[in-house]
Amino acid sequence: MQISPLYLNGEWVTTGSARNVTNPATGEVIGAISLAGRDTVARALDDAHDAFSKWRQLPGRSRGGYLNRIAELLDSRKDEIARLITLENGKPMAQSAAEVALSADHLRWFAEEAKRAYGRIVPNQVDGKRHLVIKSPMGVAGAITPWNFPLLLAVRKVAPALAAGCTVVLKPATMTPLCAVAFAECVHASGLPKGVFQLVAGPASEIASELLSNPICRKITFTGSTEVGRQLIAGAAATVKPLSLELGGQAPLIVFDDADLERAVEGALIAKFRNTGQSCIAANRIYAQRGIYNRFVEAFVARVRQMKTGNGLDPGVEIGPLIDREALDKALAHINDAVERGATVLCGGTRIPPETGFFLAPTVIANVPDGAVCLSEETFAPVAAIRAFDTEAEALEQANASIYGLSAYVFTQNLDRAFRCIEALEAGSIGLNDGVPTTSQCPFGGAKQSGWGRELGIEGMEAFLETKHVAMRLSAG
């Protein structure tokens, strides 16, 4: 079995310990990843710090050139890397291919943004003085990424940090590290100077502790659960370390009577079932207005029953396995809780063969009552909970009744209502008649306990820049 190495200071390093990587569709061990301890992470931070002084001095156009070359290398290996994502994550091949394509798009977007770390000149208010506002890279950034979009979310952090002039130490999820290694291979082949990007893997608590406590690490960017986000916030307090956090979600999707039914059904399918429901922006709660409720549910369930579940490598598969047994058990527990409280399972609701994989039949639960766990906790699975509502005010009240605020979706053809909803919804990203709102050019992040800060768009690079004010007193002419 091949053990994938770490990428440290421009070298490939295999350590004395490793963790197996398992295909969630088959239970087969498909590889392993070398593991780093705190001492290795500390050395990586030292090397990143050494590389920072030269990297930050490169013109933005030059830094962008490296990002464009990495994007080209990703494109040249897109089929191979997409297959790797499916093998370690389980998602259908078409979705893995889309992940590689969007990752390359992120790189190209920030390659251009690297030229645009604009400051400004502020009109003086005192004779003989001038004021400048300039942007400077923060320094060494630590990036911690999850397993559900293992390539995309790594690139979403690495690309803007490099564009800003920061150096990066990336820690991918140990369940899905192999595509991160493939990304590091592309970085290496691009000729990026050593130490500017490094890849470590290992126990999350150990690596996070080093990133939090080591003063060389000037910024941590993290995507993952709200629970872990809270721990990072507590750990960062001692050194007042800046954090960017993209945390959990519990997205509402509202379908009004006047919605285009076909568009609403297709949008809800994508928003709910993409990546087997294992997405922070997945539509966990679907609210359909009374006048369209029966027609929407009938059409939605009919389409869900047609979805093919299986190994993501097989043609036509739309739903792959959940990442592990714990995820499967949690999803079944959410379904059972809703049923015990009076909800009705309209399709799915059970585990399906093979027993070696973690497959759950795509599920729709109707008439989900107040208090059901799936209405308050994130259901990271292909489980859609549907409720009816009567008024716009009622829908908005229920949609906002959550500690989370990452994303929300609205389907309506009434322009007045659309504006009222997008202004009232407490979410960082809103899809209006759109089940896939995320794009490289626009900011992404959450409100409430869904996180701090924004990724992507012009805001994505801002997250890695310090703002400096310079006051200049001029000599008399």
C-alpha cells in the first residue's frame, strides 16, 4: 500500500506513522497518509516564516502567475484528481469533476485579485500632512479544511492567502487527504518557491494547538463544525489570533405559492442532495406554502425516488455513500426522531446495501413538527424535512429560528416578496430561485454561529491582509 508523503519546505517527506484512507462506498483501504506531530508543524511554520519575506515582495502579477500555473496543472490532471476525490470521499464522479473545475476557477480568480490589493489616499485635514492607507500580508497562515469538499475548500483558503502575499501551512482532513497531496504535487510542479506552501496531516487537536500557540502563525482559517469553531475561538483568545471561520449550517429553503414549480423542485434537489447532502449550505429545512405544498411535495418526492444511489464511480449515480458509520447512524437517528414526533417518511428512510458501504436511501420526511432534531441540528445526509406554512411572515420567522445563518433559499416570482425575503433572512448567502449560489467572484460566509469573515470575492483576499494607516508630515516648501 502506498503511503502518501507530506510536503514540507519544497520536499516530500514520509514520517514514521501513517493513517489509512478508506473508500466509504466499499470499505476498501485505498491508501495512507503520513502523519506529522507538533514538532513537524513547528518546523513547517519556521520554514513558512523564512519564505514569507521574499514571497511578500513579489509583485501581485508574479504571485498570480504561480496560481495560474497551478490551475493549469489541476486542469491537466482533472480526470485523475476527480476520481481520487470520489474514491476517498464517495461523491459521484460528475460532482467530483465539478469540484476540480471550480477549484481551478478559484485559483484563476485570485490570480487576478493578487494585482488588486488596493490602498487609498485620504484627503488631509491639516496643512502639511498626507494620509495613506495601505494593505500588507498578515504573514504565515494556517489552513484547516474538512472532508466534504476536500479539494475545493483547501483551494478556497490557499489561493487567496498566496495571492495576498502570505505563506500557508495546510492541514487537510485525515479522512480525505489524498486529493490535497495531488494539489501539493501541482504546487510543486508549478515551481512555487519552497516554504510558501506546505502540507501537513495528523491529529487535528495537536496541529491546531501548535497553530494557535505558535506566534509565527499569524492567522488561522478553518472550515468545519461550529463545535470545533468554538474551541478554536477559545484557543485563540490567549494570543488574540485572527480567525476566519466557516462553520455549520441549517439552511432553510422557502417555496412560495407563486414559485415556478419545476424550478423550485430542481433547485431544492440540488440544494439538498448535492454531495449526498453533506454540505454546509445544504437545504436542511424546506418550507412550502399551503397553496403549492401538495404539488411541490408530489413532484419533489417523485424526483427523489428516481435518484440513483451507489458507488460514485458508477455511471449515473447521483447519491453516494455517507462518509462513515457515525454519519449514517446520526442520519438514521434524525429520521427516527422526526417519525417518533409524528412526521411521515414519504420515501427512503433506511440504510441500503451493500453493508460494506455507508449508503442511505435519499429520504423525504413530511409534516415535520416543532421540536424535531432535524429542524435544529445540521443533518449531514440526504434527508429532506418538509413543512407547510401559510404566510410570508410565518415562513421568515421559522427560517430565522436557528443559531445558524450560513445560507438560505427562496423560490418566488414576486419581486417585492423577493426583496423583502433577502433583506429579512439571517444568512450570509441567499439563493433566489437558485439552488447553487456559490461563485468565485462573490463573498461566502455565515451569520450568527455559522462563522466569522468571508471567503471568495474581493473579501476573500482581504481576510489575509492587514490595513495600515500612514500619516506623513511634509517639510515646508
